[in-house]
Amino acid sequence: MKIHDFGLWFKQLSYGGKELWSTTIPPKDGFYIYYDGEFLGYQLYAFTLKTWSKKAYIIKLNRDFPRVGLDDYKIGRTLNLEDFEIVENPDYKGTV
């Protein structure tokens, strides 16, 4: 375990300048997903999940959600913890 391992965090989209951080998925759609201090993706109000594939860790979906772009998925509802897991990216080359 790394000393700087921050685990899984969610930051709810907020208006008025407040950042609402949580270790559980917010009850409303519209939040960012972080792991180990790194931004991995977000779920929008239209129930679409946007992920990034060039990170050390990636969001691996445990269900076959339809793709609506290269790294975008139509979830159709708010994600739950059973829908995904955070895994090491086998294609990650690191930064120079």
C-alpha cells in the first residue's frame, strides 16, 4: 500500500463554488470520480458516464452498458458500486 493512496472518492457537481466530497456515490447524478487522487471520469445529469483511458487506473464497467462515444457509456441511471471497479490500466505507460 502506498502512503499516498487516497482510495475512491466522488466530488458532486455543485453550484455556488462549494465542492462536496464523499467516499460514497452521491444520491443525485452529476459527479466526478477520483481514485488515488487521480481524476478518472464523471457521470452527467443525462446518465452518461465519461471515462479517461490514459490514466494509471481506469474505470472497468461490470455490465455491458451501451457506448455513446469512444470512452462514453449510456448508464440510464445513477451508477452504483456494483456497476464498476477501479483497476490498473494495462496500457498505461506512465509519464516522462
